Amino acid sequence: MPLVEQLSREMGISTATALFHGHAPRPVHPVLAPLFRRGGLPRGEIVAMTGPQSLSCALATIAEATTEQKWCAGIGLGEPAVSSIADLGVDLDHFVNVVTPAQDWLRVASILIESFDILVVDPGYQPSAGEQARLLAKVRERRISLISLAPAKGSTEQIEITDTRWSGTEHGRGRLRSCQVVARSQTGVHRFLLPGPDGTPAEVPARTVPTPVPAPMPRRTRPVVRSVS
């Protein structure tokens, strides 16, 4: 009996995708959970995050996993500020940033897949169809989560950040406090702050309608009484 048919009869699983749906996704910050179809970072799959602030979004996405002592690695990310990574909630004791030549990213990723739970990759080039298939096969076999900061063939979820708007310098001076992000995924269009006031993701505050101030009552003046002589 074919394996798929056997799984379908015994466990109600009819496709390979349904098989991976049986594995709970990795938890992410509650503000970011709506971006994902299953409310978290899928295992054994590739997620593409693109657009401005995509690196910050990816690092904020892996933060919950690092606090649960899951090992994460970044490949091709350059040398981001360590303090900025920590501000996004990442446990630096479980995050490794690998600085490697752009042409070596695929080889390095293939090696790290064997040991890490999550990879965040900024590909130095687009792999061939065969290379992409082998990479995806390894990701599925090891059930790791791979976040690509470029469009990736075979990615099951695509998150595109379409707009960002910083606040804090509205009057020409001050300090940047937060950034409102607009992101589009298979679950719709989402708005959130990244970073929020404390550095981690936050909800966009609801707009408050100012209470109208009643106009002042006109002052009554006493009539001028003139005597008639």
C-alpha cells in the first residue's frame, strides 16, 4: 500500500503538506502571529520575508524561539548591531551571526541545517532549480524553519513589507521612537509597530478622537444708561 494512502486511511493525512501541518509551528510574538497562516513560524518550510524592515521582522520572528533555547543562525546579514538584535527580543546566547562571502551562502546553509533550529538567510544569489530543490529537501528532512530575505521558490509563506513610517521627529527634531509597518501575507494586510516603544513589536495604538471644546459663552455687558438732563 502506498505511504500516502496508508497515512490517509490511518491518520486522515492525504498530502505531504497536510503531514507537516501536524507539527505545531514555532511560537512567535503575539503581534506577529497573524502574519502566518498557522499563527507561528512553520517547521520544515521556507518563509520569504521581503521589503524594508524585513531583517528586523525576521529577527523579531525568531525571538520567541531563542528564549526557549532554540538555536538560530543568520547567514549573509552583514554585521548588524548587537544591541539592536537584543532590543528586538532575541536571546543572544542562542543566536549566531555567520559572516560569509555571498557566493558561499548556500554551502554554509546546507551545513548549518544539520545543527540549527532556525536559519535567517539573505541569499547572495538565486540558486538553480536543482540547488533550491536540494535545499528544500534538507529543510523538510530536518524540520527546521528557514526565513529568506529574498523571494524563494518553494516558499510556503510570503510576507512582504510594503510600507514603513517612523515617528518621533514630526517637528523636525527629537528621537525616533517607533516604526509603523504595513505587511501583506496570505492572511491579509497587517499593521503593527516594529520596533515599538520598547523595541519589540507592538500593536498600532487606536486613534483617539479629541473631545470637542465648547466655544466660550459671549460675555454679557451691562447696558449703558445715560441720564437725560
